[in-house]
Amino acid sequence: MDNKELWQQILLKLNGIVRHDQFITWFADTAVLRIDEETLVVGVPTQFAHSWLEKNYGTAILECAQEVVPQLTQVSFVVDAGLANKDDSRTISLDEVTPSSKKIRKLPKKQEIKVTGDTTSVIFNSKYTLNNFIVGKHNRLVHAACMAVASNPGAQWNPLFIYGGVGLGKTHLLQGTGRAILRNFRDKAIVYFTAERFLNEVVDAIKKYNAQDFKSRYRSVDCLIVDDIQLLADKDRTQEEFFHLFNELYNANKQIIISSDRPPKELAGIEERLKSRFEMGMVAEVHFPDYETRLAILQNKCAQHEALIAPEVLDFIASNVHHSIRELEGVLTQAVAQMNLTSTTPTIRSVGTLLKRLVPTSQPLIGVTDEQIAAQPSVRSADDIISIVADYYRLPSDHIKGGLRKREIMIPRQICMFLIYEILGHSYDTIGDYFSGRNHTTVLHSCNKIKQRLNKDKKLLQDLHALKKEMGM
Ligand code: ADP
Ligand code: MG
């Protein structure tokens, strides 16, 4: 077996253990370089991948490797930037080790469900599924509870009461669970209410017909989901209706799932008899996730947006959001929007500016200073940019400006044009003049080439990021 076949076998095993999004992020461009006695030497494209894999998957890689080559006792990682080249012959395509069911699919459309008779249908947001909820240490319990309820509703964990701060995934879990129950049991009727909508339904029922009707409408439901129950505080009549519905469903072994911003005991303005019922089943808290989970959420989002963002930038976002996943996603969404609108790749500086605007806190940002954010780029002229790119690729500036058509020179030249356009905003004609009088269509073509390649070439993305950093961007 050669190194490639060996790595392929190990990856096949790892793919069953490592989450798919993590797998495609961290195992791309890796290879087995050699076996040194009892050590498997794995080549990785960046220092970042090195630390991440070592820290998170070292043991898993060793265990899978031992299944293939039992005498191995260690794994060591070596950074080899050449692996990031698309045509490096040592790496294998991850498609070869990914079952087709796991290949990234677009999420299905909105789903509408008819409940009993003419009762309004429930609309679950297709964004929220239990499968795309990223599980880390902090939320393993609550996720497991949701999975258990989804496969066996109305049994052990009833009611399921989920509480925690804003933007930590409660709605996601509630909707994901509802959707999963529906998938597992096609004939079950499920109703999802925000507490606000529940309130309106009760008020409507009282106005239009009578509360009895209201009850019979929902009595036949198999699973009742109420989001943000704290909003029923001091709404006595609604609480009363809810209490009766709750009892009826509970006694019939129908599943009830509730979310709240605080634990049952601390719900002010909610009747005691309701609070004690909320505590009868499973009470689980959602917490703010740790760094690794935040990073995984960001990577997952990038995959959904089909956006490539430099690992340092993702790390920067994950390190600087401290309270809510909604904020985490918000920053990423804005960064992606900016990227698409302006065809520029996000940098720590540009994301730092976004963060300061979107997530104002008194805490200083980790990884960038206010001065760096406020500073003007250190490059002022095309020559500044050409000389930084030339140094980076160890080429003389004259070669870049000149007419040689060798690949090692053409790509840095295209990068120069792209960056001059992006940073200094010069016209294509002017840019052409810096490069021995090339015409503007050549420059336009070069800039487009870089943009296109950025979508698939991680090495280029990292190079550009490093270059921009040097240019004070
Ligand atoms: P809450 O209802 O607690 O205020 P949401 O369920 O609306 O929070 O979550 C806010 C956003 O964060 C949603 O877009 C949700 O998909 C996302 N989110 C929260 N937790 C996770 C997670 N563990 N994995 C993936 N996305 C998450
Ligand atoms: Mg919510």
C-alpha cells in the first residue's frame, strides 16, 4: 500500500467519526508523507491546520491509523505549504472518501404542515434542523434530549423545557425537534407557537367563538411546541387556557416542548401550577458555546454561503463574540455580504470594523488594536503594492512589471493588478500603464481571474490575506 492509499483508508474511517463540515475543512490538502518507524507523519498545508488537527483529532487519527497499520504508536504533523497547490500529487480528493449522501446539499424549502381540520398550518423554518445544529460540550445534553424526544415523543422526557439567553439556539432546537418528529412520524400533528401567537389565538378564540372550541382544536395535536413562554407573564387568561391544554395533552402522553429565557422557578408572572408542571420532565439549559464550537459554527455557515474566508479571519470572529450565536452569525453574514458586494476578501481589519459596529462591547478586540483598525493602509502607490508582492513571491519587481509570460510570474502579476484595483481604486487603463502599457481588457481579465480562483483556491486566499496584512489592510 502506498502513502496515498494508506491515507485514503484512514480518511474513510475518520469520515465516520469527524463531523462532515469539520472533515472537509480540516482534512483538505492533507497527506501521509511517510512512516518513521512507529510514527505516522501527516503533512498539512498550514500552521493553523497543524494546531487544530493536533489538538482536536490527534487521537482519532491515531486510532483510525492503527486499524490500518497496527504497529503505529504516534502521529506527528508537518506543515508543508506545497500541499495546498491544487495539483499536488500527494493529496487525494475528499470526494473519494465521502459517501454521496454526505456531499453538501442545499437545504430543503420551507415546510408547511396541515394540522387538524382547518387549523392553520405550522411553518418550520428549513434553516433549523437537529442535524445542522453544531454540538459541542456546552450543548450536548440539550441536543441529546431533543434527539431523544424526536425519536420517541411523549415518552420519557415530557415536557421538555429548554432555557437560556438570547441567540443561543432555543428556537433552532425547538423547530429542529418538531421537524424531526414529523420526519420520523409522518402522521403526527405538530403545532409550533411562539408564545405571542399562542396569546393571539386565545384572544381571537375568545372574541370569535369560545374557548371550548379553542381547546378542541388543539386537543388532537400530538406535539405542542411553545417558544419563549416567558412572554405569557401576567397574561392570566392565556395562562389558564394553556394550563388546561397542557394537562389534557400531557395526560394523553402527547409531547410538549417549551422554551424560555430563564429556568421555570425564575419565571415571574407565571402561575405556580404551571411552573411546577414545567419541572416535571426534562429541564435543560443552552449555554454559550466554547471557542471550538463557535469556529465550527462559522465554518458551517461559510459552507452554506459557499464563501471561502481565511482561517485567521474566522478565528478572529470566533474569539471576539462573547454572548450570542446570533451575533456570531450576524458578523459572518455581513462579512460575506461585503465580500460579495465589493469582491474583496475580508481581513481582520475589515471584520474588526464590522464587529465594532455590530457587537458593541466595552471589551477590547482580541487580535487587533483600535489603532490598527483606524489606520490607513500603509500602501500609497502601485509601486508599494508591486514591491510587497514581489518580495512575498521572491521575484524582482521588474519581472512583475515586465512582459514575461511564465506562470510563476503571471499569477503574482495578476495579484498585483487585483490589489491595486481593490486597494487604490485605480482605473484598468491606469493599472495597465504600470505593467508595460498593457491594455485595460488585459487588466480586467487578470482581476477577474483572481476573483474566480479565490472561490476555490485556499492557498491563494491565504496568500492574499497575508499580503493584505502586510499592506496594513
Ligand atoms: P434563541 O431562540 O435562543 O434566541 P436561535 O435559535 O434563534 O436563538 O439561534 C440564533 C441563531 O444561531 C440561529 O440562526 C441558529 O440557527 C444559530 N445557532 C444557535 N446555536 C447553534 C448551533 N449550536 N449550531 C448552529 N447554529 C446555531
Ligand atoms: Mg428564539
